[in-house]
Amino acid sequence: MISKETLFALSLFPYLGFLWFISRSPQMPRLALYGFYGTLVFVAVTIPAGIYAQLHYGASLANIDWLHGGAEVFLTLSNILLVMGFRQAVQQLKTKN
């Protein structure tokens, strides 16, 4: 059976492929693209935060509020960039038509 950690690590490869393809699309809103890349930043912050939580508190990241909240800020910022980017693209299409 595949562990959840292995599955999480393997899921990075399809996501990197997704980023590679959308970054080459001229139709992809730049701000939304930054949001998708921001998700990688979230992952990069969450992994060490989870290790820190386990080593110093003996608990999972989800149980250490200040650390979990700090990591989740990056996901929130990524989501905001995604929404703003796609909203901007929709507004540009509306003004074109």
C-alpha cells in the first residue's frame, strides 16, 4: 500500500507538468499563474513546518495553531491571486465584446 506521504510527493510531478503547460499559454492570466506557482510556495513552507511541529511539539502541523495558520497564509495568498487573475481576465473579455 502506498503511504499518504509517498502519494503527496508523487502528486508534485503532475502539478509541475500542469504549471509547465499553463505557463506557455498566452491565454493564461499572469496573475492567476502566479497564484498557481504560489501553491508551490505553500507546499515548500508546509513541509518544513510539519517537520518542525513533529520534532518540537510531537504533534501534527494541524494541531499547532500558530504554525498551521502561518503556513496557511501562503495558500490564502495563492487563492487570492488566482481569483484576482481570473476575474481580471473575465473583465477584459467583457470589455472586448
